[in-house]
Amino acid sequence: MGLTAAEKILANKCGVASVVPGDVVEPDPDWIMVHDNVLMSVKLELDAAGITQLAAPGKVILVTDHEVIYGSPRAAEKGAFNRKAARAWGVEHFYDVGRGGHGHIFPIESGMVLPGMFYFDNDRHSTNAGAVGALGFRMGSEISRVLATGTNWVTVPETIRVLMRGEVKPGVYGRDIGFHIARRMRELEMEVDYRVVEYAGDLDQFDRAARTALCSSPTEMGAYGVFFPPSKAILEQARVLAKRAFTPVYPDPDARYEAQLEVDLDRLEPQIALPGAVHKAVDVSKVAGTAVDHAFIGSCGSGMYEDLQAAARVLQGRRIAPHVRMFIAPGSEESTRRMARDGLLQIFIEAGAVMLPAGCGPCNEAVTGPLHAGEVSISTAAANNPGKMGSRGAQLYLGSPATVAASALAGAITDARTFSFAPGPGDAPPQRQPRE
């Protein structure tokens, strides 16, 4: 019996020929990531145990992405503490404010996370690693043990195969497909918790940003890992960016899967996730015209440069509705620089959007750009559970970057295909045009 991609990566990192679901293993990670929102508690825990040196400081990535703009004295205190912790531990890969960006975006965009790699993270959106054929597992509070010992035990998870068939229509994006998949999983009562979701089928049409978006919805359904077999384009991109050697991994043809979901891409329309959960997906036409007060583009699900590019295609030469406040948080500092070079930054500013530094933005429990009770948001946030962006009385809808941009322009949920722009992955950056 062959191995799934996740089983093969875990076996490689454990130095064994094979593993099967249920095995308890201790993989040797390529990276160990800790985010700013938990670093203080982790450091204090290790200090209390008398552990002052990390097992593998060269593998540790410390990231400031949850609270990039200090909105309170407590946030400033945490920031100061984290800088001291990085120095005390001798961590070279410390990406503080203005240095990296979103921890689940910039390591992929910069070539730190590469095909075949495995890493531990305190945060569940480590699943983004699957976009480039790597594997990331969340450790939660156990990340302190990983820092102290260099690893931790994990139970090899079962794998669900999602078979994609057909060609995506113009104007349909990765987040749209992800919402649809989440709905199908819920309708079929498919158990996703502590599983790896492995994509298969007609995947070459998906660029890195679309693959990253497709890692998001399964994560919100409880998936422990997500994996895309790297395409030729993904491998070429990785080779250009790679900071070390890497070996891509692919599932064996005779691998065993716990379950399989088939998705017909030809029929999909742009989707909206209704307030409450990502699986509450409907065609955008079902809710078109719903007034919005707030819009946000960014997060680990839609923070890639290509996501910003898709939004800019819709916004260029236009202004957002007067009653809408719109926030944009790029996933990396490099994306911010690219936006300045390519004209996207000017498009966003002239459209009336508020530019935020690279990081989580409002998706981090509304530490920036919160909503008041009764207000309505349309965003690309990872989740839309009540209270995610401020008041529990606010209504949170999710859509693709293009849908969010179009809705901000119209002041109501809108199908982006009603605007004249050039959709499709891989387009050149939009050129500035005279204002309409």
C-alpha cells in the first residue's frame, strides 16, 4: 500500500520508510514558528521551567503579525517583551514590525517554506504550507515543548482526497471554490477534524495564491493539514526563491484515503459565505444587493500579491462607496514594495481604501478596523464567526478579493463580473487609467 503525501513527508522527517494513520511519531521539523500573540506566554512558561536555551534556535521563526500596530499599552508591552525574548534566545529569524509580514504568507512568498518541508507552528493556519507542497502542523500550547526539545509527538492523521475536475470560469477564484468545498463537506457530514486534506485532479490552473486560498476553508472546518502536489509552475517559482535545497513530495498512486470528495469546477459561480461559518456558502446572486458598511482584503486566506492584484483590477479608476470604509492588509512587506512599484498602491489609495501594514489586519479579532453592532462587513478574512471583527451584533460575509472590491465600490454585495476588468490568474499588474 502506498503513502499519501502527508504520510510520506512525516516518514521522511522521522527517518523511516513509512508511517500509517494512528502511528505516534516525532518528526524533525525544518522550521518552528511562533507568533507574537503567544510568544510572551511561551517564554514565561519556559523560564518557569528553567529552560533558557532553545533546542534548535536556527530553525525558529518568530513573527510579529497579529498586532503590528500597537493599539494599547499592553500591545506595546508584548512587543518589547518579544524583542527581548528573541535576543535572549539568539533567534536569527525574528521578523518584527516591518520586517516580514503575515507568518503564513511571507515565508511562502520569500522561499523559506518549500516543497517537501515540514514545520510546527502554534497557529492552525500553518496549513498554508500545503499551497507549495509542504506540510505544517499546529501545536497550540505544545509549541513550548517543541522549542525546548526540537520536536513533539503527533499522531499520523487520516487523509481526505479532494478531486477537482473541470476548468474554473473567469471571475471565480480560489476562495469561491474553498467556500463551496466547505459547504459540500458539511452537507456530506464529512469528518474533517484532525485530517489532512489532499487536493488532486485538474490543479495546474491554480497559481500559488489560489492554492493558498484553497488551504483556508478546510482549516476552518477543522483540517489539521492541507496539501497540493506541486505543479511545474510552483516548482519553478520555488527554485527561483529557494534559500536551501528541497525535494518535492507526491502521493503514491496506490495511497489509501479515508474519504474522497469530487468537485465539478465547471459549474461553480462566485460564492459568498454567509455570517456564522465558512461552510454557509451560496452563489453571490443569492445575496447581491445586501448593503455593506465595511470591507477588508487580506488575511492568511487572501493575502498573496495575486489577491491584491485581483482586487486592484476591479478598483482601478473607481472610488469606493462614500459610506464604506475599506481596509487592505498585504501578506508581506515585499508585497507592499511591489504594490508601490507596480502601481497597485496608488490604485488602492485613489479608490479610498485604508492601507494597513503587512500582517493579519482586522482578521486578528478586530485589533484594527472593528465593527459596531448592526454593521455589515464583506471581507476575505479567514473566518466569519460572530464577534470575529468586533461586535457580536455585526454581520460578517466572506468573499473573494474581487467580490470584496466590487462590493466596496457598489456599497452592497456585488458580483465582480458586473464590472469591466480583465479577470484571470497571471495577468500583468493593472495599468492606471483615467477616473470614471
